[in-house]
Amino acid sequence: MIIYKSTDWWEALSHLGSSSIIRLLLKRVLFVGLYATAVTAASVQFSQLIFTVDKEFFSFLGIMLSLLLVFRTNTAYDRFYEGRRLWGQLVNNCRNLAVLLHARLPADDHANRTYLAQVLSNFPIALDGHLRQGVRFHKLAEADSGYVEELKLADHVPSRIASQLQEFYERLLEEGLILPTHLITIQRHHEALLDVAGACERIQKTPIPFSYSYFIKGFITVFILTMPFNLLDTYRYLTVPITMFGAYALLGVEMIGDEIEDPFGKDSNDLPLTQLSNRIRANVHEILQVDLHEEYRALADAPYSVVF
Amino acid sequence: MIIYKSTDWWEALSHLGSSSIIRLLLKRVLFVGLYATAVTAASVQFSQLIFTVDKEFFSFLGIMLSLLLVFRTNTAYDRFYEGRRLWGQLVNNCRNLAVLLHARLPADDHANRTYLAQVLSNFPIALDGHLRQGVRFHKLAEADSGYVEELKLADHVPSRIASQLQEFYERLLEEGLILPTHLITIQRHHEALLDVAGACERIQKTPIPFSYSYFIKGFITVFILTMPFNLLDTYRYLTVPITMFGAYALLGVEMIGDEIEDPFGKDSNDLPLTQLSNRIRANVHEILQVDLHEEYRALADAPYSVVF
Amino acid sequence: MIIYKSTDWWEALSHLGSSSIIRLLLKRVLFVGLYATAVTAASVQFSQLIFTVDKEFFSFLGIMLSLLLVFRTNTAYDRFYEGRRLWGQLVNNCRNLAVLLHARLPADDHANRTYLAQVLSNFPIALDGHLRQGVRFHKLAEADSGYVEELKLADHVPSRIASQLQEFYERLLEEGLILPTHLITIQRHHEALLDVAGACERIQKTPIPFSYSYFIKGFITVFILTMPFNLLDTYRYLTVPITMFGAYALLGVEMIGDEIEDPFGKDSNDLPLTQLSNRIRANVHEILQVDLHEEYRALADAPYSVVF
Amino acid sequence: MIIYKSTDWWEALSHLGSSSIIRLLLKRVLFVGLYATAVTAASVQFSQLIFTVDKEFFSFLGIMLSLLLVFRTNTAYDRFYEGRRLWGQLVNNCRNLAVLLHARLPADDHANRTYLAQVLSNFPIALDGHLRQGVRFHKLAEADSGYVEELKLADHVPSRIASQLQEFYERLLEEGLILPTHLITIQRHHEALLDVAGACERIQKTPIPFSYSYFIKGFITVFILTMPFNLLDTYRYLTVPITMFGAYALLGVEMIGDEIEDPFGKDSNDLPLTQLSNRIRANVHEILQVDLHEEYRALADAPYSVVF
Amino acid sequence: MIIYKSTDWWEALSHLGSSSIIRLLLKRVLFVGLYATAVTAASVQFSQLIFTVDKEFFSFLGIMLSLLLVFRTNTAYDRFYEGRRLWGQLVNNCRNLAVLLHARLPADDHANRTYLAQVLSNFPIALDGHLRQGVRFHKLAEADSGYVEELKLADHVPSRIASQLQEFYERLLEEGLILPTHLITIQRHHEALLDVAGACERIQKTPIPFSYSYFIKGFITVFILTMPFNLLDTYRYLTVPITMFGAYALLGVEMIGDEIEDPFGKDSNDLPLTQLSNRIRANVHEILQVDLHEEYRALADAPYSVVF
């Protein structure tokens, strides 16, 4: 994810090349430009290719397409922002869990404090991997002997970590370290972990319905292919840059929507899951007053320019 | 449901034929083409059929129609996505129920663990059938002797399964396996089962108000029927493909909206309820550490191309 | 409410006459047609009535009006769907209450089971009447001797039924049939009854602000009255059908919005409250294993074509 | 607030004069009419004031302005409806509190019943005043000797009444009239009182950001001032009524938005807070079976035409 | 934040200069004016720079751009209003916490009352700093000896204050001043503190995806650069003011969106966090009946014109 100061216009323009989707867009616009050049050249040769055009009808179709694209943009952005909101809930619930148990656990109960801090921190790290290329087990804290090895046996790692935490609460209850009343609040924070995991899976595995996607792609393709014919009688050779500008506008909205739709990849617009996991780890350790290696704490405040 | 990678433009184009709604759309567009050909041929014969046209007025009506269609699209998509969100909640709550009871039930209490895993897994399988062609009882796990036979007597199968689970929690409470405090959390997850079932029934049984639907269909019909007359004076024989393209755009949005609206069918855009039920079964069994037949576990990871 | 299969285009067209709002719309469109005929006839007589027209300006005003009408449509539909959602919650919470108490009440405690099933079923039936023409007391089950007579004394019948249920829970608590813990869950389902009742009253008693409504009606009226003058110079006698089509589009959206806005009437677009009440009664009786008269059970599955 | 039957078109038209915002709108439209007359007269004198005009560009700007105005309308309406929703929650939570405590308090405990009914009814009455011209202390019930005098000392009266209720619950708990379990539900309803109060304050004290408001006002002003110049070459003297119609449309949406935005005033579109407070008082007294003066009960059903 | 009466049109116009974003906008519009003048002058010199233009195509692109800008406006406003809503929740939960504990703590327990009032008031003050230029520790109340010094050691100050409050509740529980039941409600209010903090961080650190932002900026830039060429053939020298007006409209929406997006700065459109913190402090002290210095109470009612 590229973090930028949105009020600075020129700086934003300078990031032109760093976004892969922008580069692909420009490539496609170039391709449309070649097509428009061919059409224009042919029409100059064979003048019967130049029609009188019903510009209002073409413009109505263009506005209809724009409305569909804004609908598409909206749904894509909603997924992106819901993803961010979910990870925000993860941050909040991990912090709240840590705050609650910090106040209950004796200040010198290092064993329980460390176990909790490590397993709780492992959850977002595992979820990050689960949503991307697979869980990276070497990144997880070894909270117990054989802990990571056991996790490797699980099909659904986040569920397994949630079970470990649940077993931990039950142990605290048995040892009288928390009261039954505390469990009610703890459960509310705890269940948020799997709720977030499930909701992220939902966003990732449910693209916009195929028919819509195909329908819009078909609409755009025909619209752009006919665009030069609609401009030729007015613009002649200027048809080429104008067609390219129109293609830029239409393809751009569609392509960015496609990319934003799954916010858990590693594109320049995707959410910084790793960064957020690091921050949760640092926060949870600080709240529970468990030492965390300096290097890990530094990761929480990684320079905020391009983060993953 | 067709699962596809939305950033791949060409692959999406190649799925042209696999969506029944796209095929029906193309058929209707062809039909409009025949009509436009007839109008054009007649107008060439009897030139008084060619009018001067107020293109701005026609374009304003078209934009108004587009706005209504985008509204329609929005409501249809909201139902589709609400349906998905509900089944996502089902996943989350089943997992959370399993995690909580896994931590309470003794590790060697195979009877209770198996009963819970089976009845909990039966719920989404029964709901899948309930929302589609009727409950397929042979798919349900025989959690008890005579269990499935008894279920067949129920009018509303999901309610009956929810009652069984509720009786199970009460039994655990009586046997002291859970504390009253646990019941508070369990109930919150448990009630989500019937909430999801009821909300799915609501989506399925409440179409968009009849007047809107009829009104929009009437609007589109007249608009498309008059379209050739508005294009004839500019385009002559080109009127035919251009009318077809316009009809494609308008009919497409309306028809896809109609199809998306009920996301519980078995169309190519409908939700993969069976797939999700299989995944819940696999997750719940893994969390509760109950063996599940290899074949059933495989279903949870069925190849993700066209799933139901 | 007309229930229909939204993908079947021709069947939808055939329901033309059964919707009173569609009939009123067609009547008004006819009226606009007469007006347009008069204007056209006069203009043919006195040709100075034919102006040169700024079609773009008229079209811009039309698009602005369309945007306002889509906003209006959205708010009206939101009320309609919120109403449906609320009754869906009523279904869910009644089922959940019944499931919970079914698991606690001894299987042979017919008195309590019957009382609960009847009073719980009375709530939606009373709310249906409360939101429509007044509570129909003869439809309520006589849960106790003198029960219905006592209800007739209440100003706000739904609140009174909610109080009866609350007293019932307290009695169960006293008799030790439920634990204090159960009350926490029961209360959450129980309070939904009055929440739904209050929210339905809110929808019913808060129309869209008067200024908006008047403003839009004024805008449409002037716009339609000037429409023939804008079309005359292009279309002459064709002005009449085209004005009627334009009036159909504009009046239709506005009128349907007005009708949908209060979804608790008995129009063809209104919610099937009675049908839903019958279904709740059947579900609650089945879950609590209380016999329900065959005739009443049949009402729950009334043929799904035009229901109230 | 003017309550009206939204399907009755002519009745709505007849309320023309009773809405102050509509009157102000008509005044401004008249003012624009004078300006347009001056421009037209001058242009007839000095014909060089008549330009050739790029009507499409003007129309594009108009559509852009319309889109912004619909956005403005949406945000204003959202505040209005959120305000209504909040007061609806107040109704629901007061009723639910009364239902719960009615079932617990002994039927003959008149002292507690009366105290609760009066203090609970005072909350919405005080909040009504707090959001409008200041709390009208003479409207509050004297629940205790010196009760109202003590309230007058408070800076934030709604918080003080909430504290009184909280102290009342604690007293009931101490006297064993409610169990700790009941407190959990009571708190949930009780906290809604201050949540509603705070949310109403938020709506009231947070106008739409200044820049947006100014920006839109600037846009409209310039757009309307240039409107006659864009119409002159087509319409000559007809420019005046057409400009006035355009100004009606644009100013109307903007002005109604401004008015709706704060729904707690006493304009004809504002929420009937006093009416709702009276209804809460009547409901709460009926549920708790505490007598309420006939006159006060009548206020709850005040004729529903113009209410505050 | 500039607080203004939105119905007063002229007053709003007079604030022209006080908003920095409006000033920057006017500067940019001036810049576009210079560019348009240069283009116009050149085109008068070299008349071949004047093209025939396809005005409908340009207008379609403009409408598409408008739709994207309204989408942008919507997302920016949603963040602004979510920020306000979050701080409103902070107000409500602090008040509710104070009300609940006021009713439990003995009236003469000054130590606990003061400690709670001060630490609870410190939370919003610290969050205000945390979201802006850093926590201003001298603004925090010294609730304990060495209290502020200890806070300075924390990385994440709001979490630390939340921990202090949590420790305080546990102490009250141990001393029997609250029952376990109370903890359930307290926790619900308490966790809102960190939820609000986390959500504010989310809004602040997640700009709109870079691709969208860049894409829209690129679209606007090209659109405005080509605008004079589209107007030249109709307007000649009038092209300059008309281009400036168009640039005002387009740049304005985009720039205000950029500014609103992060509502936690100190711009004239940003939320008055300091003012809200002061109000929470005054409310909490009043509810808990703890004296607050006159000067601090005055800050809660600071004149409502430009507040931070």
C-alpha cells in the first residue's frame, strides 16, 4: 500500500510509475491508441468509413456506462474499506483483551502474560499468511515447546490459535485468576478474532457476480471499439488522442475496481496486513508489560511509505 | 457460482457461454435485431416512417432509465451480498461455537464432541436444502439412532435442529460441563443460526415490489421499441447493430438484476451454499477434534471454479 | 403483496391490471394525453405557439428531476425494505424465544407451553392490526379466561402483550423453571418485540419531509405541463404519445415511491403482515410442540400469489 | 412537522403556504425573476449582450451541480432520519424499561411505580427542551419534593435525570426488588437514553463541513446569475419564466437541504419532539399502571396535522 | 472547525477568506485563468488552433468525471462523519460510565470519584493529542503522584490510560464497591474507549487507495487543460472566465474531498476534538459531583465559531 498525503497534488502525480495497475492501464490505453490510428488512417483512405453520427445516443450510452462503472467502483471500494475496517476491529479487540487480562493477571505472573502476548500476537500474523500466500510459520512466536510444530498440523490455522486462546481462558477460570463474569467480556472480544477471519475469507472468495463483471467488460469493449467512428467526422487525426483519453477514463475505473476488490494481495493498493500485525504485536506486548525484542518493536513503526 | 480472477480480462471474455443469463440476453438482443431490421426495411420502403427526432429528449429519457436501472442493480446486488454475508456469519458462529465447547468438553468426551459436530454440521446442510429444492435428508449425519427419521416429521427442519442443539446445551449445563456464564456466549452464537435462516427466507420470499418491477419492464420495452425510429434518420441500415447494442446494455442490466436478486438458486451467479456447508462441516470437525471421512474433508476444498 | 417470479418478463406484463397504483398511473397518463392533445391542436391553429426550444436546458432540468426521483425512490424503498427486515426480526426472535423455552420447559408442561405459544403468537397478530385498521381481537387466542377482554382495555395493545410475556418469564424464574442466566438471553429476544413495534410505528408515522414531497410534486407538474411545448416544433401530432410516455416515466417513479413509502397498508405492494403472523404462529407452536388447529397451520402456507 | 397523506397529490399542493421554507424559496425565485427581467430588457436594448452559447457545456455544469445537490440532499435527509430513528429508540427503550420493571415491582408498590413513570417521562421532555430553546422545567413532573428545583442546578439536565434513574435501580437492587441479572438488561435500555441524547447533540452541532456548504452556494449563485445569458438567444422574453423555473429547482433542493439538516427546530419539516415525549409519557404510565391525568393522555394522541 | 448557521446564505458567503482550502482553490482557479488566457491569445494569433468540437463527447466525459467526483466526495464525507460519530460515542460512553459509577460510589468517596473523573477526562485529551501533533502531557490531570511522568513512558498513551481505568474497576470490585454484574456493563462502555481510538487511527492512516486518487487527479488535469480548446470556437475571449468557472467546480469538489478525508487535523473543516474533550471533562466531573476549576468548565462552552 502506498501511503501518501492526499492534499499534495504534485507529489501524487510523481508516483505515476510505482503503481502496477496504473502502468497496465497506460499500456492498454496505448493499445487503443494504435487501434484508433489504424481506423483513422483507413478512414482517410476510404472516406466512406466516415459516418454521420447520432452524438446524443452515443453520449447517452456513455453516461449509462459511467453509471454502471460508478456502481462497480462503489462495490469494489466497499470491499476494500470493509477489509480495512475488519483489521481495525482486530487491532481494537486484541488491545481490549490485553487491557482486561493485564488488570486481572498478577503483575509478576510472567508465564501467563508472555503466553497470552505471544499467542494473541500470533493470530494476526497467521491470518495475514492465511489470506495471502499461506501461513509463514517461522514468523510465529514459539509460545510453548512444540507449539509451532503442532500448528503446522492444522488445516485452518486461525481456528487452531483461537482454540488455544479459549483453552487459556478456561485455565485462568479454573485457577481462579478470572471470575465467570470476566468471561462474558473476554468472549465478546475473543469471538471477534474468528469473525474477522471469516469475513476476510468472505471478501476474498466472493468476487462481484460473474455476469455483472462480464457484462460491463463487454459493454466497455464495444464502446471503446466504436469510439473512433463516432469522433472521426469531427476530429480527423485528433481522433487518436481523444479516443485514448476516453479509453483512459473508462478502462481506468474498471481496472482499478478489479484490483481494489480483493484488498488482501500485495499490490500497491492493498491493505498493509503485515504492518498491522506488527503493530498489534507491539501494542499487546506493551499493554501486558511483556518485553518485546527491539527489532520487532521497530517494525510496528516502519516508515509509512510503501507497506504490506 | 463461477469463481474467476477478476483482473484477467480475456479469461472473463472466454466464459461467454457458460452463464445462462448471458445466453438468454444474447437471444433477446437477437430478437431486437430482427425487429430493428423489419423497421428499417419498412422505413426504406415507405420513407414517411423517417421522422425528425428530438434527440435530447430521447437521451434524457434514456438517462432517466439508466438511473432507475442502476437503482435496480443496487438493490439486487445488496440482496446477493447480504445473502453471502449471512452465510459468512453462519461460518463464523459455527466455528466460534465449536471453539468454545471444544475448550470446555473433556478431551476424551467423544460422545458429546461427535454429537455436537454432527448436529452443528447438519444445520447448514439442512438450510441449504430448505432454501433450494427441499432438505436432502440422506445428506444429514445420523447423530443419534432414529435422528434423521424424526427430522423428517418436522415442517421447518432448521428450527428443529436448532431445538436439538438447545436441548444439548441444557444437558451440558445439567451435567456441569458448562457453567451458566458460558450459556450467555453460547446463546449469542446459537441464535445466529435461526437469524441467518430467517433472513435468508426473507431475501428469498420478498422480491422487489411488483410495481417497480413492472414499471421498469414497461419503460424498457417501450424505449427499445422506439429506439430504431430515433436512429433511422441518422444511421439507415446501421440502425440494426446500434439498436442491438443499446438493447444489450439496457436488457443486460435489468436481466442480471432479476437473476442476482434471489442468490439461493443454482444459477451461475448464485451463492455456493453446498460448498459453504461442506466447509463448515470440515472446520467444525477439525476444531472439535472429531474425525471426518476423508471424502467429506475433500469436499471442503473442492476445486474453486463452478461451485454450488 | 403480489408475489411473482421476477425473471419471467411476460408474466409480469400480464399483471398489468391487478396493481391499483399502475391503474391510477395509467389514468393520469391519459389525462396528460388529453392536455397534450389540446396544446397540439391549439398550436396548429395558432402557429405562434410553436417556439424554438433550448433542448439542452430542458434536458438538463429533466436529468436533475430524474436524480431527485431516484433519491425519492431510494428513500421509499429503504422504508419498505426496513419494514420487511423488521418483520423478519420478529420471526427470528419469536422462533429463538420458542427454541430456548422449549429446551427448558418440561416436555409435559402443557399449560406453560400452550400459554407461551398462544401469547407469543398473539403479538404479531395484534401488531398487524395495530399498524393497519386496528387490532382484530377475535383473531387473538384466548390464552387465559378473560384474556382478550382485558386486552381490549389497553390503549397500546402490543405493549400489554409484551408485559404479559415479561410477567410469564418472571413466573418461570420464581418457579425455578429457568435460571437467572437464561433471563439474559430471553430479554434480548423479548425486547425485540417492542423494538419492532416501535420501528414500524416510526416508519408509518414519519413521511418524507413535506417540503421535499411538495417540491418534487411542484417540479414534476411544471415539467410535464411544459413538455408539449418543447416537443411541438419537432414532432407535431406525435407530441401526444411522446408526452404521455414521458409523463408515464416521471409520474410512475414518483407515485410508486409514494405508495411504497408506507409498507403497512393493503396495497398490492405492501408487506404480507397477516401471512407472516400466521407463519410465526405455526412455527412457534411446532417448536414448542403445542398442537395447532389444522386450519391455522394451513394459513402459514397460503398460496403465495396475492397475500396480505 | 406537517403530517400529510403522501399519495394525495392535490392536498399536498394546497399546503403551499404553510411551509416557511417554501415561502422563502418563492421569494428568492421572484428575486431571480427580477434579475432575469433586467438582463433581458438590457439585452434587447444592447443586442451585443446576446451571445452564441455552448449549451452542452452549460448543461454539463448543470448536471454536475445536480449531482452535488443530490449528495447534499442525501446527507441532509440522513441527519433528519437519523434524528427520527434516535427518538424512535428512545420510545422503544422507555417502553422496554417500563415493561421489565412492571413485571418485577409488586403490583401495589405505587411509590416506586409512580417515581419511575415520572422520572422516565421527564427524560424525553427535558431532552426536547435541551435540544430546542432550553429545558422547560414547569413541564417536568415533580417526582419528589424539591425534585425540579434540584434539576435546575444541573448544567446538563439529561445526564442528571439519567443519574437519578441509575440511583433508583441501585436502590431497587439493594431492596431486593430486582436481581443482579435484571440489571444487565436494565442497563442496556438505560444507557440508550444518554446515547440518544448525545447523538442528537452531535446532529445538532455538526453542520455539513463549511467548505462544502460555501462551495455549493458559490456554484449555485454563479450558475443562476449566468443562466439568463444562456437562454436569451433562444427564448428572448420567455427567458424570465424559464430562469425562474430553473432557479426554483436549484435553490429549492439546496434550501430544503439546509433546513432538514437540523431536524430539532420547530420548522414545518422538523421532528415532533414534544408529541413524541407526550406519547412516551402516556405509554410508560399505562405499562406501569400508574394513573396519568386525562389531559396529558390526550396530548399523546394530538390530532396529527401540524405537530411539534 | 467553522460553526455556522447553514440557512443564512449571506453570512456563509462572507466567510470566503477564512477557509484555507477555499483560498487555495481560488489560487488554482486563477492559475487556470492565466493558462486559458494564454491559449485564447495564441488561438486568436494562429486561427488554426480553433477546432470544430464534438461537444457531446466532451460533455459525456465531464459527466463521467462528475460521477467519479461525487463518489470521491461521498467517501471523504463518510470518513469525516464517521470521525464525528466516533467522538460522539466517546462522549456517550464516558457519560454512561460516570452515571453508572456515580450511583455505586458512596457520595462521600471523594478519592475514588476524583480519580475516576480525572483519568476518564484524560482519555479524550490524550487521544486528541495522539491523533494530532502528539500528546500534550501538561494538559492531563495529575490523578496520582507521578501519574503523568509514568504516562510519558508509554508508546501508546490511550492504551495505557485504558489500562489504568481497567485496574481501577478491578480495585472497586475487590473492595466490594461494585458487583460482578456491574462489570458487565462497565466493560461495554469501557471497551468503547479503545474502539474509538482504534477507529480514529484507521481513518487517519488509510487514505483513499492511491490508484483512485491518482486516476482522478490525472483525469481532472487533462480535462481542464483541454477545456479552453473546447470553448474557443463558441466563446472567444469569454473562454477565460468560463474555463475558470468550470475549473472552480471540478477542482473544488476534488480539493475539499482531499481535505475532509482526514478530519483530525486543524483545518477549518476538521473536527473540534479539543472542544469535545473539554465538554467530556466538564460532563464527567458534573455527573460524578467532583469540582472542576471554573476556567475548565468555561472551556466546555467555548463560543461556537471557530473551534479546534
